[in-house]
Amino acid sequence: MTPAHKPGLVLMDIMMPGKDGYSACHEINSDPETKSAPVVMVSDIGHKLNERLSAQVGADGYVTKPFSVEGLLEVVSRYVPNSP
């Protein structure tokens, strides 16, 4: 993967078809090509257990849906330098 194609941030739902976000986050963090990308889990489940599980698999942040554009931009700005 070239530097231009490496993700600067991954926003990922926990519930996805085929593979859950926990497994995908673990894979992202286990791959030398992508492990430097911050991962923020997105879910409509606001339970602290889900936040802890996300952190245990290597997620850097957790956002509960629904969220505002301003709230999402705040989260993105924490992990992506020079973002709005």
C-alpha cells in the first residue's frame, strides 16, 4: 500500500454485514500497513460495554449515532491533523 492510499482515519460501524467492526478493527490494527490509522467506532448502541470492547480491540474513539455534523467534525479533528 502506498502512503497516498493509506487511510488517515477509519470511521466504522460495529454492526456490518459479513464482519463485525470489532473483528475489522483488530485486523486493521494487526496489519503493519494500516495499524497507524486511528479507528473510531460508530454505533447506535451507547452502552459502556461496547465502548470498552471497542477500546480492547484497538479503537481510538467511539461515536454514538445519531450525531451532529459538528460533533463528528470534532471527533475527526482529534485524530486527523489540520482537519476542519
